[in-house]
Amino acid sequence: MSGQGRVTLGVLLDSLGAETVSALCLPSGRQAMVGAPVIHGSDEPLAAYAGALLLATGRPEPSLLESAAGAGVSAVVVRAGIGDAAALTEAARGAGVALLAAAPGLAWGQLYALVDALLALVAPAADLGGGGQAGDLFALANQVAARVGGAVAIEDLAMRVLAYSTIGQPIDDLRREGILGRRVPEHPTNAEEYAAVLRCEGAVWSHEPREYLPRLAIAVRARGEALGTIWAIQADEPLAPDADAVLAEAARTAAPHLARLSLAADEARRTRDEWVGRLLRGAGPAGELAASLGLRPDEPVRVVAAGDPAGRTDVFAATHAADLLRTAYAVYRIRAAVGAVDGRTYAIVAAGAGTALLRRVTAETLGRITDRLGGHWRAGVGRVTASLAQVPAAARQAEEALRAMGGPFAGGEVGLHEELAAALFLLDAAASMRSGPALTGEPLSLVAEHDAGHGTDYVRSLRAWLAAHYDVPRAAEALSLHPNTLRYRLRRIGELIALDEPDVRLVLGLQLRLAEIGASGAGGGQSPASGTNGGG
């Protein structure tokens, strides 16, 4: 990355992602520089656009590529599937102009905003008064570091490292890992420390984690809204006496850059969530939507639904969870389209990812989400479908599996639909019998009435006996009783109901299990796929 307001085509492609823009022809390779985006109508004259990224609307002809080269354009973006791709690629190769393809469902205005935000990282920034011009956020970080006497990092609210100083000042392992991973490493103290910074108007000291160097930090705000943070490390020498004032000035300088990034990220997230929602509902051209999200329309996929098994929804939490899950899948090269739909987090995952890996990565990420957001995050996974056309059915399966992960069935963070058949049967049975007398009637009611009238503990004894598959010694151990005591109780219960009959035992087991389900509240709430904007 070099030059003011320019990036290499490689950085552009990697930053926007294949679901947004893909390369058709790169005559000068990925290192060619590209600058400001320009939306160009097919019937408009082509002015001089030195180094520009030309967004060619309509149905461009091959002749546009030669004209673009004459105008100094670095790269041209056309709509995927529009026009003769082979002819356009050949013309681009002959003209020496890069040719890119934009996703079918992406509006030109949205692409413009994304590119403009990316360039904000390298666009000119105001001088901090230190005698040098801050050419971009990286230069701004260097300038602040030189003035305060400590290494500097600029982050967004998701703790992604947007820029960092590179002038050779001491850093610790926490900063080193943040630079390498472009994200602040997870630590139990993160939430509290960042909250303290965002609560204050000025710079504040952070001494956690204790095993790392202390930091002076300040929130970056625009019109009162927090956009990110700036951090300066104090190593062997104290920071400059006016370090807090320098950070305050830097925060004002960085604010417009982070605001542009935030707007573009929000726009990209809304678009992605909309596309994921359309696939979950089976609305719109599955092929185009799949290509836009990095999936193939004819490949097998699974759907993951993550959230609260009780059905409670939280739009903010679902959006944050989608960001974390998307990042985790990308790290392990699990191809997936992840978005937040109706307050739930969904992922449409290429089935090439093994079940064990998908379960492990999803469970680990849900643990981090629970640590950050609280609650009890779980995920249900639908069965493998033959193609994207069956995604709505897979989404319903994922939601059913998530519902089954609540209450007495919460045996872990992630549940597969094919593993939860018995739990789903019991949930459906509980729902169908909830308003009828059978659930609380005989034979269980006779035993419960005896407990109430005589102070006995027969219902609990029955539950333990049935759970132990009629193994008296094992059930007695669970109840902390002598086996003979439990045998005596079972004989007395047999005087109340026909305990030796298989059907009575079956009904007792169902009544007791369904009572547990009802007490836990499992199975409540509306499935997002059945809502007006959900994934069914």
C-alpha cells in the first residue's frame, strides 16, 4: 500500500472479498495501483481519470476498455453476467487495463462506498502540528508515536487493528499478536478495559492485562458516537507530558476516516444480511446470490442457526455474533455466507467443511460470544442439502435443532439435526399435549397425589428408576438410598398403579420427561424462518 488515496489491486480484492469483486483480467498484476472510484454510465463521455477505478454501469462494450486506457483509468469494474465476458477480457488484456467483476446483487453506490472507505485508510489526513504531513492512518499513527514516545495502534469498535506505528518503538506480545492478526487478541480483561476507554471523553490509562505494558488510550468519536480507539504503549520511558493532548488531537483527526469505514462496513453488512436472508427464504435468484456470497449454487451446504434456544432475539447481538462467526470460519477456510436475520445469526456453510471441524470452530466461537455478550449461546445445524435450492428446508432444520438445544437437551454448544431426532419428537409431543389433561393425568397424577397427601417421595424415585433403565442399584445410588429401600417404594407404587405393565412404564416415562421440558420452557418462541423476514 503506497501513495495517497491509492491501494494495490491485490489489497482492493483481498479487502472487499470474492463475494463483492473478483478479477477477470490483471495485465499488470496485483501490484498495480488503483485510486478513487468513478461511476460511469455507458452513454456518458469518458473524461480523464488518472489511476481511477471505473465502475461501468449498464452493458459496456469492449471498446470502453480502450477508451478507459486512454483516459488513464487503472481498472474497470463491470457487472458479473452482463455483456460478453470473453470479449471484454480480451479487450482489457489488449488495452493493458485491469478488469474486475462486481457481484450481481451489489448496487454501484454500495460498491462506491466500500472502495471509498477502503481508500480512507490511505487518504490524506490533517497535520497534527508536529512538522510532518500525516499521509494516511498509518502515517498518523507514526506521527502520534513520535510525539508521545510510544508505539501507537488505531482500532475500530470490533477491536480490529486499522493502523499501527512502524518507527521501531518497543512493543509487547499483545501488540505483536494484534498486528499479525489485525485484531486484538482475546483476553478476559478486554471488555472492562475497552468499556472504561469508551466511557471517558479524554485519554485514560489501562494497566490490564497486567502481564503487558501499560497503555494510554482514547476513544475516537464523531458527533458523540464512538467509532474506535487509539492506544499508545508506555515502555521503558514515560510517555510525553502532553501525550493525552496529542491523543485527543489525533482522535479528532482520525474521526472522519473511521466514520467512513463504519458507514461502509454497515452498508456491506446490511447487504450481506439481506442476501443471506433471501437465500434462507428461497427468495430471488439462488445462483446469483450464491456467487455474491462466495458459494456455488450446485454444491451441498448446511445451515447453522445460532442464538438463544428459547427464541429470544437481539439484533445487535446477532450482528456482532455474525461478525465473530464469519471471521472464525474464514480463519479455518470454511466457506460460508454468514449474516444476521431477524435477530438470529445464520451461516450457510459449504458441506466440504468436515462436521467435526464445523462443530469445533462453531462451539469455540459461541464460547467467545457468550463471554462478550452474556446469555447462553447455542447453535443448531441442519442436515446436508444437495444444493442451495434446499436451503429453506435446511434453515428450518437448523432452527429446530437450536430449539432442541434448550432446557434438558442442552448437552453442549452445537447440536446436529440428525442427532436430535428424539429430542425434537419429545418437544413436539410436549407442545401438542400442553393444553390437554393427558400430560398431568393418570398414571403419574395418582403417584403425585399420594406424595402430596402422605409426604412420600415416589415421583422422584420413579424418575430415577426410569432414568436408570429399571436398574434398582444404580437408581438407588443416584437417590442416595439403600437398594432395598427403593425396592420397597416400588412395591408401594405398584399398589397405586400397574407398574409391571410396559405401556404404563412408557407413559410414565413420557409424562415425567415432558414435565421436565415444560418446566424448562424449551421449545417456546417463534422460529425466524416462519416469520415475515425469516429464513424459511
